[in-house]
Amino acid sequence: MADTAGAGGAPGAAPSEQRREVRIPTRLVVAYRVEGTHTDLVRESSDVSYSGMFVVTAEAPAQGSRVRFEIHDPEQGPLARGSAMVRWVRPELGLPGKPGGMGLQFLDLDEASRRWVSRIADNRLTALTADVHSAPAMPRPRMEAGAVPWTPAADHASMPGLRPAPQMMPTPMPPVRERTPARAALVAAVLGLVLGLVLGAVLGWFARGIF
């Protein structure tokens, strides 16, 4: 792929190892060639991870195809090179933020390219984490001046035709009296006395010949 070295580096030159801090490019140029073909294609990518990258293209090769690639930045020149496999293909559907293209899985990277990929993936992860932590917190709802907090009484007052349901008070249960031996004996004595009086009266009536 000698004709796709890009600005800032000679054809076939290894990616620069002098950069200690790799910025996240906003536009990456990917030159690649599908194995078994003789055509070099140049496309764009802005999504590079530890294991691969997404290349925007409307002419993606079949899933499982192997490609040789070089990544370039218009300002920094060549950044990484190696081989990859087409893991998945997304057709062009015209959806915003979802361009057609292919997901490449890295198979072989030289040491300098591997370090660059790791650094740019680390920087992207750090940037995403910082965006999450710097996101503004959800504002707490503010009550306007003169507003009355909601209560059931206020709700009923706002609806004159609605009467609050009366509160149901539980009916108190009568206390259960505990029967003691003394109380039981007293009840038995009273019953015995009443029964004796009734029996005496009946016997008296018999003696007088009433029955």
C-alpha cells in the first residue's frame, strides 16, 4: 500500500513513536486492501477501540474477509498499520449517526501500532468517563412563590363538590372478664339458693293439696 502513506510520512514508514500524548483525531483516514485483490481503497473512521475499528464505506467486503490497512491522520500522518478481519457489516440505511460500513477486528499489529491503539483507546475511555462525571445534575423541582404544597385537605378544597370520606372509627370490643374460682363459687351458691327456694315452694304447694 505504498501509494497510501498519506501526508506527513514517507511511503512504508512506521508510525511515529515520538508522540507521548496521543490526541483523539476527529477524522481518521483508513487505506485498506482486501486480500486477494489489487485495489487500494481509502475511507474514513472515527471509532477506534482496543480490538478493532469501524470503517465507513458503502462497499464493504463480505463478512470474514481479511484486509491489510493503514491508519492516517491528515495532520499527524501515518499512525498504525496491520491486518484485520471483517467481523460485521452494516448496510447503508440513511439513518442519522448510523452510516453504513464494516467493523474490523485487529489480527496483527506491529509494536508501535499496538501502543498507539492502546493509547488512543485509553484517551477515548478517559474522555467518555470525564463527560459522564461532568454532566450537570438534574435540577430539583422549584416551588413557585405562593404555591401551596399538596395535601388531601387542599385537594378537597380545590373541588367544592367533593366531600372527604368520613373516617371510620373501629367499634371498641367489650372487655373480656376473666372467671376466677371465687366468682364461680359465688355464682354456684346463688344458683343453689334460688333452686332451693323454688323447690321448697313446690313441695309446700303439694303439702297443702293445691296440686
